[in-house]
Amino acid sequence: MMLREPARVVEVNPLGNMTTPLTGEELMANNPYRPWPARITSITDLTPTEKLFEFRLIDERIREAFRHEPGQFVELSLFGVGEAPISISSSPSKRGFIELCVRRAGRFTEALHAMQCGDIVGIRGPFGRGFPFERMKHHDILLVAGGLGIAPLRSLINNIHDERSEFGKVTIIYGSRSPSEVMFRDQFEMWRHRKDFDLYLTVDHPDDTWDGEVGLVTKPFEHLELDARHTYGAVCGPPVMYRFVIDEMRKKGIEYDHIYCSFERHMKCGMGKCGHCQIGHQYVCIDGPVFNYWEAKNIQGSM
Amino acid sequence: MLYRVIDAEERDALVSAFMQEYEVVAPVKRGRGYVFDVIESPDEIAYDYSTTTASLKKYLLPPRETLMTFNAVDNCITEHAECIPPRVIFGAHACDINAINRLDQVFRDGRYPDPYYTARREATLVVGMSCMPTDDCFCHLWDADEARFGYDLFLHDIGGRYLVSISSVEAANILEAACNPRVATDEDRSDFRQATRTRQLSFNQNIPDIQDVAMLMDAFHKDEFWDELGGRCLSCSACAAVCPTCFCFDLQDRLSPDGTQGERYRVWDACTSPQFAEVAGGHNFRPDGRERVRHRMYHKLNGFLANYDRMLCVGCGRCVSACKADINPIRVLEFFEEKGSEHDA
Ligand SMILES: Cc1cc2nc3c(=O)[nH]c(=O)nc-3n(C[C@H](O)[C@H](O)[C@H](O)COP(=O)(O)OP(=O)(O)OC[C@H]3O[C@@H](n4cnc5c(N)ncnc54)[C@H](O)[C@@H]3O)c2cc1C
Ligand code: SF4
Ligand code: SF4
Ligand code: FES
């Protein structure tokens, strides 16, 4: 597909100052609602309901300008279907490509799952505040993911792996409902094998082949040893999980403001306007989606 | 600020002058109430209107607005231009100008300026007009009974003449050409002071003045008052529709019948609607009226304050008339008033 001339979006009559078609970065700055065309470059089946999509922004200027932090998200757009906020699952160091791990959950995600390599989608973003990667350096890291919560955490995990020597001990606890729902297992197992990370995989419902732990994601905390004063925690998962995991982290002695959680809320605009993502006085889309526990405690209705 | 005085008889000439170059929107009588509408003649204007049923926001944030059009076959944005008429909003009361100022903060001045809103806002002149409070007005509590900025002209009624605050060159030129603005005399100034005072003393004294309502809302977040208040919400979202500062919206796509072309548009939405905070998988973060109404009141009287140092509610009183279930910020203030007097007793 050829990239068209960027569309003329707003024209004011007769002041004339907005009639010039906006182009390139100017448009990015001026019309944050405009999705940029991106091509699907690869699709990997992860589980029966989740696929990993790799996208490449077609416009080179936009592709070059696109930089994200782990924990940020994009608004993915399928014209005629709508938009959905999706966490970026790839490391910021993977320049030029954006990976999104998407669960089939309804109308939009069904439509995406039906797409093929080479198809065009729209992407705008990245949006939101991610994990404080720089501040986390030179600390031990404890990452806890439940189910699809691995999607945003994978960006952080991959980024940590890129700069492994900058971090102390890194522990990953990743809980799924059943063995078939465990994502990126080969990659994680390999890193465990190479002693890059400590890895605890847990499932609620094991099958005959399962050799990991059985139970909730909080189970491995029973025998976890950590240097709490020098540890950052990161949590992402279904809403019910936060309370329990954070309690365990607090019991181990990790500081309130060293525990980071990524929140999911209904989102439309992604930039602090439509109101859908609000919790208390915070907009999850721009003030989050990553909040530390101290901030979260100070938002009425966050957990 | 620059002040001049014009005679009351000159206002029609001013409106006519604006009508030469702009579409003029003004308060007009409709049935038993008032609405803002495009006028054809200055005679239509209800200069001494109380409060319009709906607010002015539709001129800056239309209830439904196309953001872009696209070709759904190759997933491309297609050419689309929105024509925005240069417009004058004539006769806005102070609370409504303060409401626009709040919308400006969200849509024009933030980190992601909204090009649609900004284009409309820049094509709009605002002419304010002083007013007297109705029984439902409580703008004075939130310091919104006076517009300090956000208008081009503001006409203060000082009895048979207007003291005009002049803020923009564009409007000053039209005022100059259409009327005979003169320098204010001591008498004008004294009448202005008197008029301001009369207005300030005319507010309904039964509406409790609770300046620390934001803090109290935090402290009483779990009080059963919210069950009672929100429990009676009908989820009609009339409150949000009439409110000058409710700006939440939804984004949707619509396809042509053959499925090849389409548009992405935004429509007003409201946090009082049941699905507003529902996410995939069916989890709803605010599943019932209690949470939804509390959230709305919170945003109006607490949350926006935390972010912008001013209340989002401007005390216009529209939701007081619009809500069939008697839910509005005054009820919240009364609850805290009661809490205070329980203690005194
Ligand atoms: C910050 C953030 C990051 C996310 N990251 C991922 C991810 O990495 N992978 C993934 O699979 N999913 C992610 N989600 C969830 C994803 O956005 C929803 O699954 C998706 O919107 C569901 O749309 P649907 O039409 O398929 O589902 P339906 O249930 O049919 O949804 C109906 C409509 O509700 C709205 N809706 C429902 N849930 C949400 C939601 N959470 N946010 C916004 N709108 C919603 C949409 O308008 C949607 O069209 C994330 C959500 C957020 C807020
Ligand atoms: S608060 Fe009143 S007006 Fe608003 S949705 Fe509920 S019943 Fe309707
Ligand atoms: S909440 Fe009610 S009183 Fe306050 S600005 Fe909105 S409509 Fe007016
Ligand atoms: S998603 Fe619109 S305000 Fe956050």
C-alpha cells in the first residue's frame, strides 16, 4: 500500500490558519487522534486465545519518532471496527517494530485475530507513563504477572534482559490458569536456564505434563528470599490479583513506592480527555497506567 | 482590563454589527425556558434570561462530531475537512464563561491539544453578560460568579447602560464601530459597585457554603450517604448532557452500507451511564449508581480541583433542574452541612 498524503482534518473558515494540510510530526503533534498506518509483519499463536502481533509503522518519519518506555500502550485502530488500548509488549530496544500481545475478548480483538500478515492497521501513541526503568537499575527486581498481565511486563522483562548487567537479582513469578495459557514459556525457560532470571511459573489447574508450581501467584512468596530494601516490585494482572500480591510484597518489606502496578481501565482517547479511564482524580491513560502503590493508595477507588 | 460604557439601547446595534461578520448564538425563549440558538435578528434575544436548559458546550464540543473519514478497504484516512463558521456567543453568563475556561484547560491547553476543539474555540468570540442568581445558582461558592478571562467583551448591566469590559482587539473594533463607547464616570463606577454587591447578596442563602467539600469527600468516601444518593440514580445522564463542564465522550466508527467507506466520530458520553467503566471480560469498575454518582460528584468537586486547582462544577444549577432523582451538588453540600450540625447538637 502507498502512504497517502496525510489527510486534511480540520479546516477553519475563514480565518485560514488551520486550512493548510498538516503533515508529518506536525500532524502527530496537532492531531493526536490520527492513527498512523502500520503493517502486520508477523503473527505468532501463543495460546488458543492469544496471539503476538508484530507491526511496522509505514511512514519512516513516524517510525523513527516512535519511542516507548516499558509499560506504555498504543491505541490500535481498525477502521470500521474501532480502537483498543493495547500494551506494548516488546522492548524499547527493538526499534522499528512494535509487538502487541492480544487476547481475543470481543468485537475488536476478534477482528484483529482474523487479520493476516501484510494487512494494514492504525497505531497512535505511545501513551501513558511506564515503569521507571532508569530508577529500577542497580536494584533487585521482582515481577509478578497474572494471565495477560504478562503482556506489558514482557516489555520490561525484555528491556531488563537487554541491559542485564545493570540489574541485581531478577525474579519473575507468572501465574496462569492452565499450562496451555502460559505465554512466552520457551523464552523465559531459556533465560532461567542461563541463570539470567529466577522464574516461578504457577498454574491453577495443572495437567499431567506440568512440572511447575500449582496454586495462586502468591504461592512462591512462601519460599522467596529477597533483599527488600533494594528491591523494586512490578505487578500486572486481573483486578482481583493486585491486593493479594501487593500484600505479599509489603509483608516481605518492599517499600510502598517501590511497588509498581499497571492498571487496566476502559479507555477511549488515551490522552486524558474522554474520561473513561478515570479513577478518583487520576487518568489512568496519562497519569498511569503504571502507578506505584503509594500513588494508588491515594486514589479513591483504585483497588 | 479596559472598560467603557455604552447605553442599553446600543446593544442591538452591537448584535447587528456582529451579525454582519459572524454567526451569532444567543439566549432565546423556547416554551417555558431558554436555550442558546443561532439568531436571525437581535429582537430574538432574551437579554434578561435566567439560565438556559442546556449549556453552550455544544458549540465547542458538538454532541456528535466526525473526527476523520476513512477507506475501510485499504485502511486509509481519506480527505475530510470540517468547516467551522466564525461565531459569536452573545450573552453568556459568568458561570458559562468559567465553564468554557475549564474546557479550554482540558482540550486546548493540555499536553495533547485537541485540534477540533481548538479550531472551534479559536473561531469563537464570547460576549458575556451579567446576571442575577436564581434559587438554584451557587456559582459564587466556587468563585465562578465573575469571569476574569475567557471572553472578548463582558457587558455589566449598571441600570440603563452597560459597563463593558473589553478583552480582545477584534471585539473592541466592532464595539467601537457599532456603538459610542465612552469613558466611565464616577457615577458609572459607583453603580457598577452597587450592581455587583446586589448580585452577591442575592444568592440563595439556604445552599450551604462548604469550602472544604473536596477534603470532606475524601474523608466521607465510604459513607452510606452515597448509597442513598446514588441508589436513586436513573442512569439517564441528563445531568451530564446539560452540564457546561461535563466533557466525557465516546469514539465510534460507522461504515457506509457497502462497508467500503466510513467515519470515526465522537459522541457525548457520561460517567453516569452503566457501561462507562466496563472493560473486556465484563468487569465493571463502577457497577452501580452509588459508585457512578459518587464518581461524578467527585470529579466535579474534588478531582478536577486536585489537577487544576479549581472546581469543575461552576454552580450553574442546570443539573438541579435536569435530574428527576434530585441528585446534584447542592445535596452533597447539604449532607456535609448536616454532618456539621449533628456535631453542634
Ligand atoms: C492500558 C491497557 C492496556 C491493555 N493491554 C492489553 C494487551 O496488551 N493485550 C490485550 O489483549 N488487551 C489489552 N488491554 C485490554 C483491551 O483493550 C481490551 O481487551 C479490548 O479493548 C477489548 O475490546 P473488544 O472489542 O475485543 O472487547 P469487547 O468486550 O467486545 O469490548 C466492547 C467495547 O468495550 C470497550 N472496552 C472494553 N474493554 C476495554 C478496555 N479495557 N479498555 C478500553 N475499552 C474497552 C471497547 O470500546 C470495546 O470495543 C489493555 C487495556 C488497557 C486499558
Ligand atoms: S444523577 Fe440524575 S440526571 Fe444524572 S444520570 Fe442519575 S438520575 Fe439522571
Ligand atoms: S454539576 Fe450541575 S451545577 Fe455544577 S456545573 Fe454541572 S450542571 Fe452546573
Ligand atoms: S482514555 Fe480517555 S481519558 Fe483516559
